[in-house]
Amino acid sequence: ILNVEQSPQSLHVQEGDSTNFTCSFPSSNFYALHWYRWETAKSPEALFVMTLNGDEKKKGRISATLNTKEGYSYLYIKGSQPEDSATYLCALRSNDYKLSFGAGTTVTVRA
Amino acid sequence: GAVVSQHPSWVICKSGTSVKIECRSLDFQATTMFWYRQFPKQSLMLMATSNEGSKATYEQGVEKDKFLINHASLTLSTLTVTSAHPEDSSFYICSASPASGGRSSYEQYFGPGTRLTVT
């Protein structure tokens, strides 16, 4: 199991504002990075799977970038809405398909 | 699509009893299922990897005799916490990876989790 860190642990953002947060991971033996969105009492929902250095992925107002050389990924939320309130998890996938998760960043969007 | 269910969603049991948690892939076949545990304010920690028709592989520090895993079909895996104690109280969540040829086999689709409280 690999050490994956997410920061900040939580953040509050005003509706309409944009925000971003970080996932850091060991840069050696990189296979893939997963981002999940997890709402309370629901299943974690897959957002992105990123594999290549410099990857940028977008889904609606949410996007992510990947730097495998320095071992970090950013997730961006543009024009935050109350429905974006959730915990965002990143997970590093190793060559045996196992996922090592960060502790998550909990986003609360205030109306 | 890619729906995984878990049952029960929460359970309270007495110390010394056993509890079974089911994980089902509803609209796809899963050759591999994973079981995770999450303690408060911590990350999801992989407990074991379960392949259909074979013995589960446990992560270091996870007692295989305490956490019995059965993956008898391509849509069902069960986790049984045997002789549960208060320190086993946690949030247990499963995920399933599709069999090849369908959805991407590297993706894991998660259930909603089970909150276990042992009194």
C-alpha cells in the first residue's frame, strides 16, 4: 500500500467560486491515478482515471491534471454549486490493480 | 450502469457474534472484488482481494480467519466478520472490477458501504 496524501482535508467555498485541491503520491512505479467523488450515504463515483504525465481530463465543471514526474494531481471545480459538496478521493493504482487511497478532501459549497 | 450493492447498510451486533456483509455487482460480472475498511478520518484501507472461484488474498495485518471472504459467483462476494469485537467497529466497503471484454477491467466500482457497530 502506497502513501497518498490529499490536502486540504476540508474546504468551504462560496457558490459560484472556483476551487482546487491536491493529491500527492510517490512518483516511482506509477501506473494510474483515480479520482472519485463520494457523497454521504452513496457509493463513491468514478470521476477520472489518469495515466499519462501531463494528462488533463474534464467532466462538466470538474477537471483534473496529472504530473507523474513530481507526483501530484490537482482537481479543479469551476463555478462551484451546492451539488458539488462531497468528499473527493484520489487513489494510486499499482501494477497489481490495487488502489491506495488518500484520506480525501471534503468540499462544502455554501449557497 | 456499473452498480454495486451492499447489504446491510448498517448493522449492530453483540461482541462475540459473527456478521456477514454481501457485495453484489448488479449489472456486470466481476472477476475481482475488493474489500476495504475505513476508520474515522482515515483513508480507505484495502483488506483483501477476492477472485471468483479462488481464495482471497489478504493484506498484511489483516487476519484471514477473522475476516472470511467468499467469492462464489461472478456477481457476489461476502465478508464475514467472525467473533466480532468492539475494535472491529468500522465502515466496510466493497468494490468490483468487471471481467475483461466489457467495461474497463482496471476500474473499480464501489458499493455504498456497511457501518458495523459491535457493542
